[in-house]
Amino acid sequence: MDILIVGYGRVGARTARVLDEEGHDVTVVDNDQTKVERARARELRVVEGDGSNPAVLTEAGVADADGLGAITGDPKLNFEICMEATELSDCRTVMRVSDDFHEEIYDEFERAVDEIVYPERLGAAGAKTAMLGGNFNAISDLTEQLQLVTIAVEDDSPVIGGHVNDLSVDGGRVYAHGRAREPLTIPLPGTTVEAGDRLAVLAETERVVDVRAALLGA
């Protein structure tokens, strides 16, 4: 797949590296000379310039791209980049969000782009998965000390009614959420847990049973 990564900072660089190592055609866009040189040193195709500029995106090949990840540290800039990409092509758009916004702003983002990612919570593996259009699945990127488990919320679970982003369990962390029969995605602020929901939890292998018990109240 042809992928554009706009923003070659910490998260963008890791995402580009993972995609490149898996054989995808990656083009990096950044206007920081140091980051441009770093990307070129990894033998990635690089277009130097402002990723929110239509001419720069066109030069980078957005018209033929399968996916674009706006992964700079500025969520508003990422949104602008995705909107420009949408005007120029029908590629999949993924934007990075790192700050808290009012729920209505998140709703606007969610309606306008294909996927919102929180790399600080999910990591580059999740950004990569979202850009390729797959459901949440980072198992291959986990270490032997961690497991990604999916937990179905039962009717008497103590977490029902709580905000997904506020869930805290010793030995584990909730990374994705889905309503019954819906794909797992990164929850937006304000998303509450309902009976029948599914939670993707990254847990220490030795504490999986405890984590499950804490979430289900068993």
C-alpha cells in the first residue's frame, strides 16, 4: 500500500518505520530540516514542506495514496491536513489527537476523518493498524510479558456507567472499546461503558485473571 506520513516526530517516525519494514511504500512529509534528514537517512522517500499545503500533498502523491496519517503534535493541524487530503483524493485519513477537546469537537473530527488515534495511549502499532484499515490488532507488537485480551462487559460489571478513558486497573490498561458487534476503536472522551460492550485490555501476562476479575467484578 502507498502511505503518506505527515509529521516525522517520535510517533510518525516509528509508524513510518513499522510500515516500511512490512513492505509498504511510505512517503514522509515534514517541514523540519532535521526530521527530513533523519527520514532520508532511513532511506524513506521524503517531501519537504508544509503538509497542510495542497501543493505539497500533491507532490507527495496523495492522489494515488491508499492512506494518509496526519501525525504531527498539533491536532488542529492534523485535522487541516486530513481535510486537504480529502479534497485531493479518496485515500483513508487518520489523524493524531493528543489533547483534550470538548466532545462536540471530537464529534466533528470523527465525522470528518476515517480514524482518530491517540498514540500516547495506543502507540505507533495502533496508528499503523488504523492506517491500513484494519480493526484494532496489535498482538504481533506485544512482548512476552504482555497480552492483549478482549473482555465482554457483563450486566453486573462494576465498570458499567463509567467513562472508558477513566478505567484504571492494576496490571492492565484499557486501549480500545466497542459496542456489541461493532469493531473495537479508541474511545472518545465521554464514551461510557454499557452492558455487552467489549474492552481490549493490555495486561501483564501474569495478572490477566486479576485484571479480568477487576473489570467484571468477579
